[in-house]
Amino acid sequence: MKATARISHQIPEQDDEELQRVRALIRSLDPTGQRFASVLRDTIDQLLNGEVTGRYDWKTLFKTEKTHAGTLVEINLQREFEFNDGVNMDYKIAGVDVDCKYSQQFGGWMIPPEALGHICLLVWADDYKTRWSAGLLRIRSEWLNGGNNRDLKLTVKAEHRNKIQWLWQDAELPENVLLHLDPATRSAILSPSSGQHRVNELFERVQMKRIGRGVVRTVAQQYDYMARVREAKGRARTVLRERGILIPGHYSKHQAVARALGAPVPEAGELVSFRVVEVKPHHGDRPRVELDGRQWVLADAADPVEPGPFLPKHTAA
């Protein structure tokens, strides 16, 4: 038996110094989990490849694509966090060999026999539930179900999942907006033959929701998909501004506008749309923002449509 395997049988999880070192380093690199969640969102979008395929639903992936998901998660996490290559496992984190295992089904991590005694980074993300988790477990044979597949991979017994040291548990996954729309709205967005018209429909019909670039890419199905949003004749910001709809991005000045109005604030790689009107007496003390030298508030259904202001010019910050 390897030394690491012998040690794992002797040390309780909370006293496992190597595991705690790995946990501390990952949490220091990503205190909120936002970077980790973004990697998972981007990886799922990468598999769906909506720009080319128009797909937005995990169920439409081929079996080979689903099998490849774990490898892509491992690769993309390593790129994001710059983990060193491991000796026997995927990564070297805080000087410790760590294997990475992803499953779209909670508890479905496939553990290879060579991971016994080693620490595994167990990752789960579910696009339908919009949730994800990631935790650490030093693998012990008595905590595993027997393998009945050709490569003898094992799974963690349900009664021993409480041994996992969670980094983040049941956290919010950036939403796959298209997946969660009602069918009628989704059809209205995706039906136009023009990618530009589809993008315009997206931001007119899906307001007050953070929308990731992967959604825009899937709707536009064009290489220069973000150009469909920018200010220019026929583009979404220009067309929809005439109807009072603004589309701020993740730039700091745009975030400040959304925050001041009490709208969802777009994070990195996201946009959000909402309709505004110029302040009227009946708006009372509703949150407002000054744009183009006038005061604006979020519109409600009773407010008539009127042209909106320009968003502030932004830098890359």
C-alpha cells in the first residue's frame, strides 16, 4: 500500500494537513467562488457551442460530448487558476497531488483506482438547477461503491458524502437564460432569420436578468456576436434605446447605472437590459440616475414608452 493511502486511513478529514493546505490555497485564489462558477458556466457553453449549433440544452449534447465534459472542466480550471501539473494526479496544489473529477449528476464522480489515498477535487454543476458545488475528499476504499465498469472506476457512497470538505456547496451557477425561458418567449427570440433581430428580441423580451455572453453568442450565431449589441445603426443598444431600453455591460460606469436604479448589476462578461423613463412626479422617491443631464427611473407597465438616454462612455475598467 502506498504511504499516502496508509496516511489517509489514520488522519480524520479535519486534521488532514495536506487537505487543509489545498483548501486554504483554493479559497485564497477565489474567496467568493465567482471565478470557479465562471469556469463552469464557460465550460458548459463551450460544449454546447451555441454560436455554431444553436444549442442551449445539455440534453442535446452527444454522448461523446458529455463524456468529454470532465476533461474540459479539468483543463479550464487549470488554465484559470494556473495549477501546476501533478505527479500522479491532475494537479499539484499547495505541493499536494490532487485529482479533479466532474459530474453533471451530484454524487456521480467516477473515481479511478489509482486515486485511492489521494485528494480529489469533486465538482458538480447542474444547468437545470442553476447550482454547483466543489469539495475535497481524500479517497478511502471503504467510502466507495464497487466498480462494475470496464475501467473499474468507483463512486462515493451516499452515506459518506458528508466526509467531503466543501469549498462551495450548492452555490449559484450563472444562469443559462435560454434554457429557463418559457417556450413561447424562447421561440419568439429564436424564430427571426436575422441574428441581429434575434439579439434585439432577446434584450427586449428578457429584461432585469443578467445575460452572459454565451447566451448572446447562441442567439446571434455569428462570429462577431458582441457587435450585435454595441451602439450603431440597427444594433441592439441603438434600436432599443428608442423604446427606452438600456443595455449596460460589466464596465464600471455601466454597473453604476444599474446599481443606482436598483436593477441587476452585470458581472464580468454579462449584460442586462431594462426600460427607463424620465422622472415624473408620480415616481415619488423611486431610485434614479442622471444621464444626458436628466433624471431617469426604471419604468413600470403604466409608464408610456419614450426614448431613453445614452449610457455613459466607458473604459475597460
